[in-house]
Amino acid sequence: MAKAPRDIASELKPGRVVPEPFSPPQWLALGDALDREMRQQFRIPASVDTIAIGWTSVEGLTRRRFQGASKVIRESANIPTPQPHVLAPTDNPQFADHAEQDVVNAFIDGLQEVSQDRSPLDGEFLRIYISHGDGPCTKCRQGLNNRQVYPGVLAEFSRRYRGLTVSVAWKNGQQQLEFMSLLGGERLK
Ligand SMILES: [Zn+2]
């Protein structure tokens, strides 16, 4: 008898290590479950974007969720505000304080708590699920695979922790998984 597909969403529990996804359907199910978990925690309606959730392999931080949200959501939800370690590459407020920027800054706050902030984080990962169907905006992606422009938050963050694999996932308008993998400030795929 064929083995039933693993129910990764039911394996996700608040305050516990995030289960490992092994396929695009599992990534989507996990992303949806992380999205639901954060919306329940902060009473964010399902219809509003953007929120983002990060999780990591770094010791001492594996049970954490690094949470981010757009400014509009933050106005009505009591989401912790991280320190502004990584800044947007523009003064235009439309492109500042984005959900993915919050996630990497919350992660750096966490690294400082466990005294890992100076580490290149070789072999570790930070994964980020973004609720928006377009994924990271062009400003947040700026400077990946192009060192001649000022880096956006993802490039700047990835250059700072050059051994850390940063995966960014989202569900596009066709309900398919989109994925970016970053290492040393470059987009690998
Ligand atoms: Zn952005």
C-alpha cells in the first residue's frame, strides 16, 4: 500500500522546531501552516499581506520564529519590532520596513542573544516564507548577482553572513512554489 503523504502542517507546533520540508508540496503546506500560525498569534486577517516568517538551524534559535510584517499590518498588530541592523537601499518609505527586512533583523537580534553575530554561520540556514504572491519586492532583491548597485536587504544580509544559506519561498498567483536560494550575497537559483 502506498504510504500517505507526510502531513507536515500538523507537525508544526508553536514554540517547537519547524519540521523539514522535502518537496515543493511540503514547502507550500509548511508555508501555509507558518502563515496561519503567525496570523492566529497576532490576529491578522487572512486577506491582508504581507507577512513573513523565518526559521533557522542556528543552535539556540531553532525553536524561534522570526516574524515580519508590512507597515499597514504593524499598525494594528502588536508584532515585536527588531533593531534596524539591515536597512533598505532607499529613503523611499514605500520600500522601507518590509516584512523580509523585519525577518532578517529579528534573526540578527537572535544571533546577538546567542553570541553568534560575528560568525559567518557556515553550513547553517535561514528560511523565509513570504505571504505575498510576488515574493520579495525589487528593492529587497536589489544587488543580488550585481555588485555594482547598492545592496537591498537580502543581498546585504547574505553578504554579512557569508556561510549562511538563505532560502526565500512564496506561493505565486498560480498557487505554485517560488523559491530563491542565496549564499554569500548571490542568488544561486
Ligand atoms: Zn521589499
